[in-house]
Amino acid sequence: MTGPDTNKEEFIEARNHWELEKLYVDLGLAKGKSLTPVEKKFLRGLLCGFSPAEIAITVYQSRSSSTVRVYLSNGLYKYIEDMLSHQAGSSVKVKNWSRVTHLLEKAGYKKARIYIERTSNQKKINTIKTTDDLNMQSAQPQDWGEAIDVSLFSGRETELTQIQEWIIKENCRLIVLLGMGGIGKTTFSAKLVEQIKDKFEYVIWRSLRFAPPLEVFCNQLIQILSPHEETKNSECLDSSIVQLMDYLRSSRCLIVLDNLDSILYNEFIDAVDTPSTFLGSSYSKKTSYPSTYPLPQICYRQGYEGYGELIRRIGDSLHQSCFILTSREKPQEIAALEGKSLPVRCLKLTGLTSTEIQKIIISKGLVDSNDEEIKFLSEWYAGNPLFIKLASTTIQELFDGSINAFLEQGIIAFGEIRSVLDQQFNRLSSLEKIIMYWLALNSDLFSVRKLQKDMVPRVSQRLILEAIELLQRRSLIERQGAKFSQIPVLIEYIAEQLVEENFKFMGEKEGSLLTLHTILEAKIKNHIRDMRLNAEI
């Protein structure tokens, strides 16, 4: 295991939420000299919600966290204890890594958050400082903290109206916004909250991007909802959840949890058998995928299982508040709770219309593009606003603003767009990938029944049904009625995946594998060519 690069500033996102420079100085005083670059790096990691093991993986590319734990136990934890004990006038102990953010937030090192408080007579905007006294300050300008700017938001009128009706008229307790990466879940939720905030006593925004421990999250909410009351037995998670639920019943709160997928992972992934192993064994109806082979389940990361319990209680219990979650993947407890006439609902966001995409393209400086070019670009990226923005920057910088010249070079899944797709595709099991490959071969919509009948290798109907359900919950396939398809940019991405699989395995397998991959690759590339011709500008 090599040492960390002290010049590389990992976990710099901590600067957005913490008074880092003040913290460096105060801890340096407790230490007796300035913190080293490595100590600062590990501190930032803790402030971003990373465990020692996760810090080790990021900094050392190693699963062994012993070095990080030694640094923390013999250094940072002691400095934090000395600093906080001196400030409080009583002994303060860091019992584990997850307590660090809680203790430092209570000591006032976290940047101020804004929330909205409504009384019966007036609306006040208050700044909550994370200190023990939590003084109220009114007449502050409204600030959504971690929520993004939506001043240029346009479109999605139907979806906004639908969810407002769910929340205001039908009193839904839990709303889940689903969609693939870049589709605009965060932006949409911020716009929604902006439009309905006056219907609630409290509006609170939290991002789970840095995976805060549930204990910290619950205590933060409790301190905002009741700043003058001490949390009851904050060491007991269940007690904190119960206390939080009491406040959700007594006050009407609107709470957003953005990036829920940051604390999700797959329970198990079949690492032994790859898609190529099954696809390459023989291109015949006799080939079959093991019926007992497990499919991954969408679960919570170790140490974050309590979020699932909190979500279950929010959906199950009677209260007057509403939680909005955004995620690329739907957790199991949501699937069990949701229903068209139930207080838990899900909405899967799809792409923007060509008219809405045109506004994005113009804002990126592509003012000379014609309607057909914009329509074509929008269709290839299925109206994904992030993909359109990234492609527009490339078009501006490398193709002199010509959408047509960009499309003619034949590569649309590249750079950050490919990274977003990688993040989701790499979470799939072998069977899910096989189905994704198979769907990519068919330009027509495919039903579950037809897939069960036609797919090679042969797979049990149960496994296909389960895999399709998982892909749907992962926002990777599009449903029209009872049939499914993929968006064009994903089809092209899968074609490139097959090319990479071909290179990876052509030296290990001969004959049928190379032949089959050649067939698959050729079919997908022909399909892509036909799509281009059919939508020719």
C-alpha cells in the first residue's frame, strides 16, 4: 500500500459545508502545531461522511483501513476531544468516526443552514447555526442551502401539477422521484419545493451525497424542528426516530432527501460468471442461465440500514408531513409501500421535450442550430438535460457549434456522459447485462413474454421477470404499456461495452464467443445506423 499524495486534495466538497480554515486553526492550537496535509485530508473525509475504510479506498486505493485508523486514533480524535473539551469546559469523547460530524456541528463548525418557519400570523426566514443555543435570526434572505438554483427552470408542467396534487390535495406522506443520472431529479424537486413551500410550517433540504450517518441526520432535523429542546437519548437511534416522528405529527414539514442512491448498494453481484461466459458458451436454444443464480437486491450500505427503517415509518405512520426522495434506484421498502391510492407515490422522470431542450442549447451558445438538428440531438439523448448540456459544450468547443458535425463523427456516449452510464451499468448482475444486450438488438418494443420466449441463452421465466423488474427499478429501461425499450444513447453505450467485452475475452475463448460477440456487435451497429438514417437531418 503506497502513501497518499499529499498534494492531491481529496474530499474538497467539505469546504462547501464546513468552516474548514477555522477548524484547521483551532485543531492546530489543540495539537500544538499545524495539522499535516494528511491529517487535513482525513479530516475532510470524515466531514464528508466517509468511514475510515472508505477513506482508505479513496486515498490509498486499498481496502485495508489500519493506517487511516491509526492516524485518526493517535491524532485527529485526540485533537478534536481536546479542542471540544476546552470549549465546553467538560470532557468530550469521540467514540467512533460517525460521531465526529455530530460533535463538530454542535460546536458551530458547520456553515449556517436556512429553513423556513411559518407561524399563524407571519412567515419568517431563520438561520439555524449548529451550536447548542441555536439562536434564531429573522429577516434573512431566503437561501436553499444545498438545493440548486432553479431560476431558469422551465417545462415539466404536467409532472409538477401532478405531484402538487398528490401532496396538497391527497396528503401523500412520501414521494419518490426516480430517473437515470442527469435526468433532472434534483432540479425538479427544488422547483417543486419552491412552488409549495408556503403550505408547510417547515421546509428542510438535505443531500445524502456524502452519506451522513442516520444519527447525525435525525439529530439535525430534531434540532431544527425544536431548537430549544434537547434531543432525547441521542445515542439511541430508535429513540431519535421516534422523537422525529412525533415532530412530523405535530408540525407540517416538507423535507427533501436528495441523492438517496448514494447510500444504496447491491447486496450481491455474481462476480464469477460474466455475461460473456454465458453468451459465449454456445449460440443455441440449449444454452441456459442457471435458474438458481442469485440476482442482486437493492439494499442500504453497511451502517445505513436505519434509513430504510426511517423511510418505512414515514410511509406507514399517520402524520401531516411530507418527505420527498430523489434516487436513481428504488429501494425495496418503497416498492412495498407505494400505490396509486396510497400515501406513498413514485414518479419516474423522463426526458424533456425538444422545445425545452432548445432552451438549454441556446443558453449554451448554440444559437445557429436549426429545429431538425435540435430534434435529432434531443432524440439521441432522450431529452436528458445533463447529457444535452455536456454534449453542447463539446459541440461548441470542438465542432465550432455545429450539431450536425458532432453527430457525423459517430460517438455520442463519451466523457462524463459515459461516466454517468458506467456508474449505473456497473451495478448490474450478469443476467441484467445479458438482458440489456438483448434489448439493444431489437429496435421494436419488447414484452416480458417475448423476451422469455426468444432470448438466448435460455433463462427461466422467473429470473427474466425479476431481472426486468430490477432494471425498471434502476431507471435503465423505458416502459410503454407492457413493453420495454432502451434510449438511443444507452444502446450505443452497450455496443461499445460489447466491443470491450470482445477484446477482454477474445484471448481466453475461441470460436463461439468471438463469433457471437461479432454478431451482437454487428446487429447493434446496424440498428444504430438504421436509427440515424430514419432520423436523418
